[in-house]
Amino acid sequence: MITPTFNLDYKKSKAPKTTITRDMNELTSRVGNVYEAVAIISKRANQISSSLKKELDAKLQDFSVDRGDIEETFENKEQIEISRSYEVLPKPTLIATQELIDNQIVCNNGSRDEMLR
């Protein structure tokens, strides 16, 4: 189980918005090997992605209007602004990688609990 050590506001994340080259030694120094680092980043990225999706769905739920016509779509400026704010966020994999580098992830590895610090 992968858990963050704090509650992160993804909008304030210091993760880069574009992909950058990382030092593999820095990533693997806390975990042990590349495969574990990739697995941890992958699991955490999935958690971040689902969290962002729930948050966005909750915000957009206010704009949901049940109409009989499926083809008829109404666009609201506020709805577009909310969607754009989520589009400019760093990708979940970049956020998860930054969390791993910043020692902000706790990894429960089977029977032993390991804090990646």
C-alpha cells in the first residue's frame, strides 16, 4: 500500500509540468532498485489520478443538467474554467515521481512497513 505522508494540494505541487530527465540513482537510492521505484510511482500515480478525477467530477456535478436530448450540449464558462485548471496540472506520474524524490511517500511492503526516508 502506498500512502502520502501529508495531504497534498495538487495545484500547489512543485512537480514539473513537462517531462524531465531524472537521475536513476536518486530514485533508486531509497527503494533499492528501478523496478520497485517504478512500481511505487505507478501505484501512487494511479491514486493521484483517481483522486483528481473524483475531485473534478464533484465540481462538475453542479453543472450537470438532465436533459432529454443527449445531442444537445450546453457549455458554461465556469465549467470550462474548472476543466482548464485541471488540464494545466502536472501529470499524476510527474507528481508521484516528485513525491518519491521529496521523501513524501510511505510504502507498506508486504509484512514489513518501510518509510521511504
